[in-house]
Amino acid sequence: MAKQAGSRTRNARGSRTGRPIMALLDLLGRRWSLRILWELRDGPLTSRALRGACDEASPTVLQARLTELREAGFVELGDGGGYGLTPLGRDLCETFMPLHRFAERWKV
Amino acid sequence: MAKQAGSRTRNARGSRTGRPIMALLDLLGRRWSLRILWELRDGPLTSRALRGACDEASPTVLQARLTELREAGFVELGDGGGYGLTPLGRDLCETFMPLHRFAERWKV
DNA sequence: CGCTTTGCTACAAATAATGTAGCGTACTGC
DNA sequence: GCAGTACGCTACATTATTTGTAGCAAAGCG
């Protein structure tokens, strides 16, 4: 897979409307992105702990997502090891935290 | 692709913790799911209009997502044609609408 | 040094998405 | 009735992404 590093607002799969919401929607709409942010919500985790929390998702994708998420400025690798949310990432997390309540209500 | 229809709270890729948030995170963390909900936010669209709004995403995935989203009860196919959000779907949409503001702030 | 854990990578096999074409069913206007 | 058009939806070969398993180099520790 191409490493596809890039600028923060990498174009969301062709959507270069300039609307950052599209880039965000595209980034979050990738497998495990949301889950990673979710699992990191209350404190940093080591890459392996994170993997554990994510149903043993393959390290390949996890690493890829983690890189993207870091480039986006939502996640960072702490100096003592372990991935954690940046202030911005924490902010984003708050943003869709209400999903939790929604999900509980939905479940049916 | 397997049609993988199913109960609403289909298990999120192995995560059968019973936490519906996982199912939701998994469903939304699929390509185009978030985008579809987003594009439907202010009114129903025909399948083709939706495709247009989603950068001409292939009808294959769109149809797949639409089916999943319908099974989840977020989207419905109106009698006169055209896809629209259900009340529940509209609710969900509201839930992550703040993302818009966040994205604007983020963009950098 | 041996043992363990860290972040991270390789790589083949499986699965999902893309792009293009087209089907069957309406609904027009004529 | 019969073209013309738009609808929801499907087929299918090509391409991209994910999975699963194995393993690396670096760091910490006894």
C-alpha cells in the first residue's frame, strides 16, 4: 500500500471541493479510524494494548490508521511510548461522544 | 460481496461485547457511510443524485451502504423514490453535525 | 547476556471498492 | 402504442485495501 503520507487536508477520495468536512468524513470513514479514537478516549494505550482493544485488528491497518491520524494531528506517540490523543484529538472525540448515548438508544 | 443482511446490532467485526457503540462505530466506519448520511442531511436525494453528491462513487458500494443503512434504520427509500433519512437517521445526523464546525476549525 | 515489551514492517491470501455497462420498471410526451 | 428518459439496482473484471501471521530492531530489565 502506498504510504500516502500527506498534507493534513488530503483530498477525500476525489472530493477536492475544499470543504474540510469532506476530508474529515473520508478520514473517519476508514476502517478502524473511529474505533481507534474511541478506544483512546480515556487515556493513552500502547500499540499492542490498542490492538487488543480493537479486537486484534491486524497491525497493518492499525499502523496505517495511526499514521494517518497522527498526520491529521489527532493522535500522537508519547515519548514514553503509547499512543494518545492530542488536545485536538480529544476535541474531536468529544464531538462524537454523543454517539454513545445514541447507540444505546438505537441498539434495538 | 456477501449481502450480510442482518439484525440491526450486527456484530461489529468480531466485537460482540454487546456494546452497540461498537456496531455503530463499525457501520459508520465503512467507506461512504458517513458521507451518505451527510449528503442526505437536508432532504432526500434520488440514488443518482446521491451518487452525484458523493463524487460519483461507484453504484456498487453506494447500494451496499444504502442497504446497510436502511437495515440499521437510518435511511429509507421514499415511496415516490429517493432516499431520505428516517427520524432516527436525522437524529444520528444531528449527533455528528458538530463535526462540521470542528472540520472548519481543523482544516489548517 | 537472556527475556520481555515496544513500535513497526513484510507478504501472501482474502475481501471490499472502483469503473463501466446495462437490466427491468415506471413515467412522461406524442 | 411507442420513443425518450429517469429510477433503483445488479454484473463483473480490475484494482485497492484488509486480514492474518510472522518477525524485525531498539529499549528496558534482571
